[in-house]
Amino acid sequence: MNIFRLAGDMTHLMSVLVLLLKIHTIKSCAGKSYPCSLCFILLESSSGISLKTQELYALVFATRYLDIFTDFISVYNTIMKLIFLGSSFSIVWYIRRHKIVRRSYDKDQDTFRHFFLVLPCLLLALIINEKFTFKEVLWTFSLYLEAVAILPQLILLQRTRNIDNLTGQYVFLLGAYRALYILNWIYRYFTEPHYVHWITWISGLVQTLLYADFFYYYFSSLKNNVKLKLPA
Amino acid sequence: PLTVEVHDEL
């Protein structure tokens, strides 16, 4: 474990917590007897969260953590896997099933056909992998899928008029975690002999590059202290 | 040696 990877995992954890906080806000807000102004805005405008991206991430964790009960790495590793699995599936459940949260989900805008991402990633994983075993192919699939999983969310953000802070921070933290992982891979490459994982590195690089334009607009909105807005 | 590749990253 190195500082880059720990920072990456904590950033990833933060992104999940921000999303859970946002869902909690929507839930508690609608529970009020009087519609406060914030609640009104929250409930009227869409949450800006893409269910498609959440479903893709649940699939990423489900296929990546198949070894959670067979290969014990560390208590930290197991706990983090359980957190990511539990949070991703519960977020999908909230947006799909929860009587209040689902109202803030705008399915007419979240139209990305994410099935078109799953199949190519699966085919690619069958062709390019480190070892042709069930677990290894699904693990490679999870890497390819995670690289593109943010696309529905980024496209939804382009369509969302006013991106609220929590959603913007969620996407930023999600992009930042993989950027920190790239530093972790560089560090491990120079400190651990035989540590070479081209598939992981290239997928992680592609994933981070997909956030490039979001990062640009995110930082300029911070610098100019204006609302985050992605060009359509 | 047949090293079973264990992925130690999340």
C-alpha cells in the first residue's frame, strides 16, 4: 500500500459518501411537511444522477470482487470491497425503487444505452486479458467497463441545466480517484520488480482522460466562482 | 513458479 493508492481509495470512498449524502438529502427533504425552497428545487429539478452509470458501477464491482471470499488480501481490502459493493447496489436500489428518490431521477434525460458499453467490454476482455480464466476475464471486463462507466453520467450532466454542487463533486472525486491510482501504478512500477499490468494501466489512463474536459470545466467554475456548466 | 495472480488493488 502506498500513499497514492490510499489517497485514491479514500477519494473513491468520498465520492460514494457524497452520493449517499445527496440521496439522503433528497429523502429527508421530501419528508418535510412544508416544501422548503431547497427541497422544492431538489425535487423539481432532476437529481442529475445517472442511474445507468450507477448500474454500470454495480456491475464493475460485482465482476471485480469475485475473489472477495476466496483470496484474502487484508482486512482493509475486504472492508473496502464490501463498502463499494454495498453502496453501489443500494444506490441503484434507491434510484430504482425508493418512492421519494426515484421521483428525482430524470429517466427521459438519462437515455444512454449502456448495454452498448457492456458487450464490447466483455468481448474485449475475452480477447485481451492476462489469463483466460473465468475470474480473470471478468476482472479484466470490470476494468474496461469502469473506464467507460462514467459516460452516461457525463452526457446527463451536459443535458442538466443547473448541476448542483454535490453531483459535480461526486463526478470530480470519481475522476480524481483513478488519477491518483495512476500515480500509484507509477510508484509501484519503480519500487516493485515485475510489477507490470498494461491492461490496468491503459484502462485507468483512458478512464481518467474521459474526465479531462469535465476537470477543465470543474476547475474553471471553481476559479471563476461560477456555477458548473458543461457545454452541450 | 506458477504464481497465482492475485489482484491486491480495489
